[in-house]
Amino acid sequence: MAAPAPAPPRPTNLPRIVAASLIGTTIEWYDFFLYGSAAALVFNKLFFPGSDPLVGTLLSFLTYAVGFAARPLGALVFGHFGDRIGRKKLLVLSLLMMGGATFSIGLLPTHATVGSAAPVLLTALRLVQGFALGGEWGGAVLLVSEHGDARRRGFWASWPQTGAPAGQLLATGVLSALTALLSDDAFLSWGWRVPFLLSGVLVMVGLWIRLSVDESPVFKAALARAKAREVVEADGVAEKLPLVAVLRDHWRDVLVAMGARMAENISYYVITAFILVYATTSAGMAKQTALNAVLIASAVHFAVIPAWGALSDRIGRRPVYLIGAVGVGAWMFPFFSLIDTADFGNLVLAVTVGLVFHGAMYAPQAAFFTEMFATRMRYSGASIGAQFASVAAGAPAPLIATALLSDYDSSTPIALYVIAAAVLTVIAIAFAHETRHRDLDDIERADRAQDSVSV
């Protein structure tokens, strides 16, 4: 019988590990959100010309949604190999794939040059983006969560989550600066390419930082135990594929994670992507004004996420998550009413409050999902729960919101759509167990004990 692996040591440089995860997620989300903003502002004109403005936007958002369709596949592939060979290697690969696809979008010919091939190429690169992001999120949050301890895991694990508003801030900021400096003709001609080409520089910086960190001690110990079980047949324990193990032993947790993502994912893309359509069409505001509002709100969003994460360490993941779900649902009617005033201050208030409530869901999510699964299936479990939900939630959210606006010429159906998502999330959290006191090593030991009993 092989000797059990020693207990994993605690990290000596957690802030450096957090920085490595944060810089990578910021770049990946910059790439992803840049596409969303461009889909609302320019892709409808450059890749889908000749359509009614709202129809062109719908077609543009359809390619945006395609990226979400690839995320579950990325979650499966990256989750499987991330649980088998390590988080770090897969995180490096996801960064290179995302950056390469985004840089290539900046070089694409438009419909005026190559005709229908232009949207086809755009869609293909969007698929690569989605595949890479499907594997990025789980690995980044696990790298931090598995290095930290239970007492402050919510706070530390929330920092990779700030990569979303940081990426949004960066993408919106670059687009806002370009639209302010360039004429509309110059921006449509070549200016829109600049933010995509900048991705190449950002990826090199992120890659240098991400290569400097090591695998988590918890994962190393779990990998050693898995190898020991493969060698010692007398143990009577067959190592299951991570995906099989997740669906057999943690199907309930996967469903809870998917339900928890509904309000969080839908509200975010309505507030940050669809808002660019609604504010510039229904409210008649300038696109620069809408971009500036999202820019300011994203800065606040970045600041409140660690605060919500720290609060989840004190009162629990579930209460904080419920504050966000109920809050974002209750805010939807005031949200659109404020935008309808066409006042910049009201627009900033609407988006900022919405993102503060979103942060209450997004901040504890990393620790919450991490604490649901055992180490040897954690990458797969967290990624599957998060990314499969995105297909039904974030993927069609701007598309559905734009279609509702086109059909009803009113914000009421859109508000009801987000409220329905909030109700689903509240139900999912009601069925969830509180996880803030869980030790990741204890989850692993309990899972091994369950395997031994079931053999």
C-alpha cells in the first residue's frame, strides 16, 4: 500500500498568485467584451450591411452568442485536462488561444471587401474565443481558491472575478477614447481595429506573469493520490474520468451552479452590452455617452467585488448571493426608467446600481463553486456548472433583449425577462448548501471515502 500524500503546504506568496490569475482573466475578458461592444456599435455596419439597423444588430449579436455556444465545449476539454495534468498549463493555452483569435479579428476583411466570407470568418474566430474562455474561468479561480484557506477564500477568490469589470473597463475605455478622438468615418474605416490588435501586446504581458506561478499544493497532493491509486490495484478504487465523476457524484451541485448563474449572467449582458443599443436607439443618447456610463459603472463594479467577497467570508456565500439576485431583479424597472430620461447622470446611476447588485452574485461565485467539488473533479465541475449555464443565460441575453425591443418597442418585457432569471437564481440558491466553512482537503477526503464505500 502506498503511503498517503502529505498534507499540502499553504502558499507563501498568495498576492502574486492572485495577480497572475487577475491579469490573465482581465485580458481574456477584455477580448471577449471588446467583441460585445463592437457587435453593438460597428459589426452590424461592417459585416451585416444593408439590413434594418435593429436587424443588423440582431445578426451581429447572433455571432456574439456563438461564442457562448463554444464555452461548454471549452469547459469540458479544459476541465478534463485541467483535472488530469494541472491548472497552469491549461491557463497558458487558453490565454494564447483567446489572444490569437482577438488579434486576428483586428485583421479581418469586412463585407465590403470579401462579401459573405467576412461574417463567416468573424464567426469562426468568435468560436475560438468562446472555447478559450470556457476553460479560462474555472482554472483562474481554482488557482487562487486552492492556494488560499477557508477563512478568507471568498475575498481572495473574488479578485480573479474583478477581471471581468477590469476587462470591460479596458475594452470600453479604449473604444470610448477612439470614438472621442476619431470621426465616425475614421472609426468605421480603421479605428475599430486598434483595440483588437492591442490584444497581442496584452497577451504577451499576461503570458509572462502567468508562467511565473506554480500549481496549487491541493492539486499536487490530489494528483499524487490519483497516481498512487493507479499503481496499487489492491486499493480497489478505479479513478473515474473527471466528467463522469462530476455527473455521478455532483449532479446536484452542477444544477445549483447553473441556476445560480442565470440572474448573474443575464443581468450582466443586459446591463453592459444591450444598454449600448437601448441608450442609443430608444433613449436617443450618443454612443459616446453610453460608453462613458458603462466605463464609470465598471470602475465601481471593480471596487465592490472584493468587498462583496469579503462579506461572504463573514456571513456566507448564500446570503450575499441572494442580496444580488433579489436586488438586480428589483432594480430592472427603475433601471430602464432612469435611462428613458436621456440624462447622463441617471444613466450612470442606472448602470452602476445594476452592476453593484451583480457584483454581489459574481464575487462569492468563485469560492462558492470551488467549495462544491472535490479537487480531482473541481476544474470540470466548476467549469461545467458555470459555462453550460452561459449558453441559456448570457449567450442569448442581448439577442433576446434586442428582439423584445424590436417587437414591443418597450422596456417592460426586457425587465420581466431579467426578473424571471432572478427568480430562477433565488430558487437555485434556496436549494444550495452553505459552503464558506468547508476545507478543500476535507472535501477531497470525503469524496475518497465515498468511492471506497461504493466499490
